[in-house]
Amino acid sequence: MASTPLHLGVALDGAGWHPAAWREPNSRPAELFDARYWADLAAIAERGLLDFVTIEDGLGVRHASGDDGVHARLDAELIAARLAPVTSRLGLIPVVTTTHTEPFHVSKALATLDYTSRGRAGWQVRVSGTASEAALFGRRTVTDLSTAELAEAVATGRFPQAVHELFDEATDAVEVVRRLWDSWEDGAEIRDIATRRFIDRDKLHYVDFQGKYFSVRGPSITPRPPQGQPVVTALAHAPLIYEFAARGADLVFVTPTREDGPVPIVRQVAEAAERVERDGEPLRVYADLVVFLDNGDGTGAERLARLNELAGREFVSDAAVFAGSAADLADLLAAWQDAGVDGVRLRPGVAVDDLTTIADVLVPVLQQRGLFRTGYAETTLRGLLGLPTTVPNRYANA
């Protein structure tokens, strides 16, 4: 095996990342809100020895720009909770939005997921910046950016002050959640029947966070998670968000183009980490890629063309799109790893079809080339990703 094996995860979003994916014969659209469908996808991913699955979520309906998409979704964190007892090694990383939600509740939910999964929980942090989503809660007023304004901001890196505030708030939310995870020391539960003491109160700590957006005293009501700190991730497209990830995340998902590859973005992420003076573990960088793979129903290109015809428009994505064979994809993944990424997160164009090809065709190709594991060696998500499995508690010596 290569000296640095490739890390590989998948991003699950309903029937798949193409808006017409639910119309494919194998897509099981009647079961998208059935626990068995999600359990089957997780089983395929674990069969392929993948590091993790991320589960998409948001406060607005997905594919809302057209009538052909799936206009509903289940709660990602609750899906992950359902998958925890039916998987054994696969990491589970739900998207949980920080805007409009309370970090205390986020902390408790993800700590619980870490318990039910025995140390395989993660969190993909997301912000919400649309007026329609703000109206669902009625607590603040948000002005929408036009598509052109958003594109210009991503291209130039100059975001409106409101966007800076969203990520400032998210930074505080991540800090609160992390402090709450540490608010119980390891071993705080003593369960001493003789003295009628379930906990050692000297090992519970107030977090006493005071900021512009949150005032949280703590401690949590959930003991410290099995991993100490579940894996925190973020999707980022611009230096502002690279800085956000560098401040509080363990792993950042980025979206390199096929033309330029990941080198420019890896450099920008490193520069962002320097600007915010990140210390400790380096920020892991995973490249996102939407995939349509050759299978018995046609080549990846043919399948993508058929889906585009069904949708009535060409598929576009924030991430690069690959349509081709598993062997050619393996070449691309190896090249991107050589270019400096720590791993790749694949977004299956059609969940059932492309995830199955990833697990049953792509992974064996990578294994034959010595680029991917032949079994799970670690039991926790942190261990699987090469992160320290012993995380010091910031309050242990307080």
C-alpha cells in the first residue's frame, strides 16, 4: 500500500446529486423517507470500507429552482442516529446548521450520536443566509444576495458584512459546542452507589462563554463524547470560509476544478490557516467531486446525458463533475492526492447506482494499486482519519 493511503468518503443527498436522480430505475423514490433506504446506502458504503458518509441537510427545500427535483428531506442528524446501530466502522457526519439553532442543542445531539455510534460521529457545519430560511424562525431579518452578487463574492473573496457576521456567529457556535463537549471530564461519572453519587461534581465545569451571539454558561447535560471531540468539518469555497474552517474545524471540504486541480486551493487553505494562527493539528483538506460512473446501464457520460435530458437542462454543481470509468477516476484521485489533498469526498450523481459502483468497482481498483485499505483498522472516526484519538480536555486541570 502507498505510504499515505487515500482517504475516501461519500456525500449522500436523497436520491443523488443530480436533480433527476430520483427518476432513475434503481433510485427507490418511494423509499427516500424510509429508514431502510438510508441503512442500505450506509451498508454499501461500509462494504466499500469508506471512511465516512456525510448526510446533506438544510433549512430550505432542495432543488427548489425547478419542479423536477425532490422538494423534501429528512433531518440529517436523526438519519445518522438511525444509522449508528446498523453500522460498525463507518463514520457518520450529518450537516447541522448553526444559524437559527442553539449550540447547546447541537452539542447534546452530536455527543449523543457519538455515544450511539461508539465514537464515529462528526459534524458538517453549515450557515443559513437566505431570507426565506430566516422567515421560518422569525428571529432576524436577512437580505438575500443575488446570484450575481454571490458569484462575484466567491470569485473576488469580498463578501458583504452580513456574510462575515454569519461566519463569525458560526465560529462562536463551534467554539461553544467544543467547550460543552469538554465540560464533563473523562471519568466524571463515578456511579458510587454507597455514597449515592452518580457524578463527581469537581469534574463538571462551567464553560462561561460570553460573545456577541451567544452567552452560554454550561455545563452540558451529556457526558463527554467517546471521541472527546467528534470530528468537525465544513464545506468551503473561498478564503473567508477557509479561515472559518481553520479556526474551528478538523477537516475542510473544497471544490477544485478539473482544469486547475487542488494545488491552488490547498495553498489558499494553508495561507488561511496562517492568517488565523491555527496551531496544533493541521487542517485536513478533502476535495469534493460529483461522479457519474460507467455501469451496466451505460457509460458515465451517457448516464449524465440521459439525466440532463430528463431534467431539461445541463447539470451544474459547485464541485467538479466526473463522468467515466472507475479506472479513470482512480487515476484522477491518485493525481489529486499527489497534489496535496488528504482525501476525497465523492458525491454520487445517482445515490444507489454510483455508490454501488464506488464500493464494488472503484475501491477494488484502488486496492489493487495499493492506494486504499483492505480492512478497517480503527474503530473511531478520529482514528480512521488519522486524527489524535486522545484529545486533552481543556478543563481537566482547571
